[in-house]
Amino acid sequence: MPRVSRKRTIGVPVEEVWKLVSDPYSLPRWWPRTGRVENVERKSGGRRSQWTKVLETAEGRGVRADFRCLSSAENERYVWEQELEGTPFARHLRSSRVEIGLRAREQGTQVAIASVQTLKGMSRMGSPMMRRAQGAILDEALDGIERALT
């Protein structure tokens, strides 16, 4: 399972970062290529919440992708996975998960983001390229969090 992670300290309190990363409606403010979020079904504490992200392609088209929160601990951790069954993504991915960890630091909040993806079939041959691409997305996400909060 390729795991790619990035971390950065952002100069705001952990509660502010938590409010941003745990709210699916905020994803367009900080997650790369997210045009909008629809169909949010929030559950108490965040766990098992579901939403649809409309991702923007380079050609300007929207691609819908469904997600659900797997784990949530206020001001500490937020984990979501993409629902792949019956989607075009299922041809290449067996699973796709994003894990966000938060830690209070003197100078702000340490934000750690990890992408964990299991590739399927021949797509496994592209694992090094996929890891590089995921790293770039995570760097953009951290840039987005920093821009949204500072």
C-alpha cells in the first residue's frame, strides 16, 4: 500500500485548523482541484459523515467523487476514504484514504497529511508516479490550509 505523507507547522491554534479540515464544505478552500462539495450528510462527531466532491479537470469538466469519514477525533485526527465501487476510479484503485493528524505546538499546529492508496492490476506499475503525484497534492493541500487560515 503506497503511503505518502507530508507535514508542516501552521501558525494558528489547533481548533482553527480542526474547524477547516473537519468540515467537508470547506474542502474547496484548501483541497486541490475541488470545485465544490455537495450532498453532505453530517453525523455527530464527524465519523460516518458522507459527501460528494466535484473535482475540476484540466479541461474544466467536473468529476464527481464520493467520500466518507472513517475516523474523527476532535482537534486530533480526521480520516476519510473514497467510495470506489461502481466508479471509473475503481479500474485503478482498490482503496484510497486520506489521514489528517493535528498536534498543538508552541508556534501553532503541526498538520500531518497522509495519502494511502492501494492500486489495482496493471495500475500497480505506475506506483512511483502515483506516489509523486500524491506528494504534490498533499503539498498543495498544506499550502491551501495555510492560505485559508493565515
